[in-house]
Amino acid sequence: MLGPVILAASRSDRIRRLISAAPVTKQVVDRFIPGERVDDIVPVIRELTGRGLDVTMDVVGEDITRPEQAAAARDAYLELIDRLKELELGERAEMSVKLSLFGQALDGGHELALANVRPVVEAAAAIGTTVTLDAEDHTTLDSTFAIHDELRRDFPQTGCVIQAYLFRTEADARRLAENGSRVRLVKGAYKEPADVAFQQKAEIDKAYVRVLKILMDGEGYPMIGSHDPRLISIAQELAHRAGRKLDEYEFQMLYGIRGDEHLRLAAEGHRMRVYTAYGTDWYGYFMRRLAEKPANLRFFARSMVSK
Ligand code: FAD
């Protein structure tokens, strides 16, 4: 199991400096993070949506240390939403937000993150779209769900994410599977201890199916965040059994991963949303993508050696 080792190593400052400074890093990073500035990303949004795909946009960054950085992140989202206005995509282009980037881990972070995310949710609603709150490590989730509840009072379409690897997730899914609630289900990308999360892939996959069933049988809007072909066909089957129409759930995948599958599902009439990250602070996002697939790490290591 290379993944947890990579995730643990990624916390080291030495490794961060090494990876960030490597001359080949940029070209490997570009596969997952297709731009640093809004001007880079608008053409990418046009291209994806032109191919019949929807997007959810993530300004990369986490682990900030000062409130000014949180305010800058909020402003980066507001700038993006302003640009989206002219594209007139409505809910075809939504936002994904990590509350850690909005200050959640700082002193008074719960209130700070809520104060920073609210204007983003408001601006998104004003152009006919919405925001999904990403799920980060398990210690942040009570705060994230409380912020989600608070935002949903005024903006019921605000989405959240639940992670199949956590023991708590079946209960969260039951609570969230209510009318109008948008819930993205993922396996989970953080290194979590054995007292809160399943550690084996087979157990995580089984939990994913159990939770997916709760969401499909419930009244909300399930968003299936996975590239796993087995889980995608199970999701189609469960949606069919629950009598859901094609517009009553959606698939989501990450930019740069299984692009052919994005197009195949869209061509079958499914709503397929591509999670597209951009920005300069790409390190944490990039390392989680390496950890998910050892072949990515081998590819990265090979390109470093062959330079
Ligand atoms: P896996 O079993 O990991 O992968 C299945 C197959 O997909 C692999 O065999 C491979 O072919 C392909 N694949 C998967 N990952 C990669 C990769 N990195 N590079 C190349 N190929 C790959 N996690 C969170 O903890 N919080 C979130 O908020 C969150 N949001 C997400 C949003 C979306 C839209 C998606 C798709 C994932 C998100 N994740 C999030 C990540 C998620 O938790 C998993 O780590 C990730 O999706 C890999 O799991 P998988 O379901 O694709 O299955």
C-alpha cells in the first residue's frame, strides 16, 4: 500500500521543497491542474462544456496560516464567478470549496470559514449555480457539516461530500438523503487512523456501495464521485432500481483521470461533471492524486530521472 506512505511523506517540508522545485514537476502537475490563473482556466471550462461535460471548479490550496490568505482565496472564487457570468453556464459550472482554504483551521476558524464562504455561495446563486463543500480530514467534518447546515438555510442547493472510508458516513448519509440535498459520495483521499476509517480497499468499496444505496433510495441528489468502473456500473444499476431518471443523479470525476470515461458517460445521456482544479498552491492536491495511484508516482519518478 504505497498511498498512505505517500500521504504521510507529503506532510514533510523537505519533500514539499524537493517536489515543488523539481524541473519536471510542472509538466506532470499540468495533467491534473490545467492552469494557474483565471485567464488560463476559462478556455478549459469552454472546452469541457463544449464537449457536453459539466464542471465543478476548485481553486487549489489548503493549510493556510493567516486570515489574509483566506480572504484572498474567497476573492479568487469571486473573480472566477464573475468570469463565469459571461459564459452563462448556470449550474453546469459549479464551485467546489475546501473550508481549510477559507480559514477553518485558524483561531476562530469555524466562524471565519463561514464568513468567507457565504459571499461565494451568494455570488454563485446570483448566477444560477451553487457550491459544494469538499470533505477534508475527519477532524474537520463536524465543523464542515455545521457550516453546510447553516448555508442550506438560505441556499438549500449547497452541496457537501461524504467519504465512504469513514465509519460515521452511513449515519451522515441517512441524515443527508433528504429532499433537495446534493451529496457527493467519494471513497476518501486522506490518511485516516484505523479507529475512524476502513483501511482496506475491499472494505472501503463495500462501504461505498452501502452508502450509495442509502443515497439512491433517499430523496436527495446523489453525486457519484469515483473513477472506479465497478462502482460506476453499480451506481447505474442502483439508480435504475430506485426509479431515478438520468437528471436525478450525476457522475463526477477529476480532470485528467479517465477522460474517455467522462465522454462515454456523457454520450450515454448522463450528467458528467469534471472536477477541475486550478491555481498556484497545487502541492496538496497533486500529492493526493499521486497517492491514489502508484503508477502516477512511477510516471513522476521516471520523468525526474529521464530529464
Ligand atoms: P480507485 O479505486 O482509487 O480508482 C479506480 C480507478 O480510477 C483506478 O484503477 C484508476 O484507473 C483510476 N484512478 C483513480 N485515481 C486515480 C489517479 N489519481 N490517477 C490516475 N488514475 C486514477 N476525496 C476527499 O477526501 N474529499 C473530497 O471532497 C473529494 N472530492 C472528490 C471529487 C471528485 C469529483 C472525485 C472524483 C474524487 C474526489 N475525492 C475526494 C477523491 C476520492 O476520495 C478518491 O481518492 C479518488 O476519487 C480515487 O478513488 P476512486 O473512487 O476513483 O477509486
